[in-house]
Amino acid sequence: MLVTEYSLDIQPRFTETDGLGHINNTVIPVWCEAARTPIFEIFNPELDLHQWNLIVAGFTVAFIAPTYYGKNVTVKTYVSRIGNSSFELTQTCWQAGNKTAEVKTTLVHYDYHSEKSRPIPEDIREMLANLSGPSESN
């Protein structure tokens, strides 16, 4: 079976709830970073920080609906664009069948020793291309 997206289920913690009764806006990017682990493993299978080869160039978050404590959240991750040395991930958060947030993150294949971007190798490019995206429902 071809995997077109990755999915991570998260149980919101009480401490992530703000005074308005929903998950604080600062938490969603942290959840999305956790959900990027399978992407990190494509580039660095051992997740060896001494061999790290990705850097975040930027991200945007669209808050679509409140996310609440007490119900699991599913973060879905897929590749929405592939460039020469960078690529974009789209991640959506789902709770009780509702999309609550969408995050777009640009990552760059990066050499920390030379402090320069590097072209994405063809074998990795093919793996990323397979992660082309979801159906728009939970």
C-alpha cells in the first residue's frame, strides 16, 4: 500500500489548555513538529543530530476552529511542494471530524558544516513525491 501522508494521534494535555478553554495557539506548531518525525527519518534515518541535514525556513499557521482538551487530535502530514533544495509540508489538525488548523512549513536540505543548502537527492525526492497528500476528511 502506498503511503500518501503520515498521521499522528495526539491526546491534548490539560496544561496545553488556555484561559479560554481551548488549546493554546502556541501548541499547534509544537504538535506539527512532532508529526514531522517520519519526514526527518527520510533524510536522517537514525535521527542523528550530528548528521542533521534539514532546517526550517519558515512556517505559517491558519487557525480554522478551536481545538479542545479531552478529545484526541490527528495531525496529518503531506508534501505539498518539492523544489531543488527545499520542500513544503502541509499539516492539518483534525478533532472530532473537524479540521481545526493548517500549518505550512518550508524545510531546506542543509549542510550545517558549509552553512549552505544542498539539492535534495533523487531517492529522497522520490519518497517525498509519494507523500502527495490526503483526502480532506478525517
